[in-house]
Amino acid sequence: DAKTTQPTSMDCAEGRAANLPCNHSTISGNEYVYWYRQIHSQGPQYIIHGLKNNETNEMASLIITEDRKSSTLILPHATLRDTAVYYCIVRVFSDDKIIFGKGTRLHILP
Amino acid sequence: KAGVTQTPRYLIKTRGQQVTLSCSPISGHRSVSWYQQTPGQGLQFLFEYFSETQRNKGNFPGRFSGRQFSNSRSEMNVSTLELGDSALYLCASSPGGFGGTSYEQYFGPGTRLTVT
């Protein structure tokens, strides 16, 4: 079973920041938080990952709480192309087995 | 750098037949994982190969099998196809390894299999 809990769906206005929450209360010390997204009928796309520090790349920012029991993915300026299902995953860094949950379906509204 | 490629992209088979899907990882990547995606079950892990050895396995029947070649290319085979095997089959590659830094997986576009 997936070790994360995410809202089923969210809406965000185009141009605004999209904040996607994820709970992973049973995360272990050697598990990273990963985010992927899947645009309709395409393969999942890697977005960002982190262990305990906040991370930022050209696509998004990842904020991890100090106790590591939850995190938030931030898309700073959402566009219509960001409409997708977003998956939050925890996995041991050396393990390529990914257990996907249901993810959050993000709708960007024009 | 070229991405993960999967062939064929679309496939229609009949119940009882077998099928072989192919995946070419990103150059230099040694790990290939396979996933099945259906509307009902979502994305499910099938198995992972690293350096021609199966390293991880999901909860699928023995009809689902795979292998990896010395050039890291991988194939998965499904024998005695059932209607429920209709799905999008995705493969993902990563550098692999047994520790050190974390790394991400890169997914291919998938093979859509329809069983009639």
C-alpha cells in the first residue's frame, strides 16, 4: 500500500501558485519524498525530491515539515499545461520500486 | 540525451495469446522497472531489473515475466493473455546502484495493450 495520503483533486487559477499537500506520517529516516506528475496518457514525469531540507528546481519547490510527516509541492505560477495527476511518493533512495497511490488531480482554471 | 523508448506503442492481442514488450533505457542507466496502469488499480509495480538480474518484484502472477540484456535493454512478456491485462505498460530507467546519492526514475511513453 502507498505510504502517502493526498487530496483526490484540487483546483488552481492560472498564474497563481498551486500548493499540493501530502501526508506521510509513517516515513522512515532513510526514505525520501518524491513527486511525479502524469499528464493524460503519458508516462509519469519526475518533478522533485527531498530528504529533509526544502528543495527547489526549475519546475517546483518542495517544502518538508521539520518532523518530515508531511510535505507540500509548490508550482509557483501554474499554467494550463500543469493540469495533471500529481503523485507524492516515499521511497528508500536505493530502491527503484515505487508504490504509487491515487495522486491528486490538479485542474488549472483559465 | 535520448529518453526512454518503448515499442510498440500500441498493441491489440486476443485472449490466450502472449505478448512481448520492449524498453530501451536512457544511455548509461542500468536499472529498468516495469509498471502496469489500469483505470481501476492505478499504477502498479511489476518488477525491476538491474545488471540483468531481477532485483524487485511486485504482486503479479507468473504469467508476467521479464528480462534484461547486457546493454540494459529490457523486455517483459505476458503469457496466456486475459482481458484484465488490457492496460498501459510503462517502463522506467534510472542509473541504479546500491547507495550513495538518491536518483530519480525516468518513464517512457508506455505501450497500450488491448486484449480482446
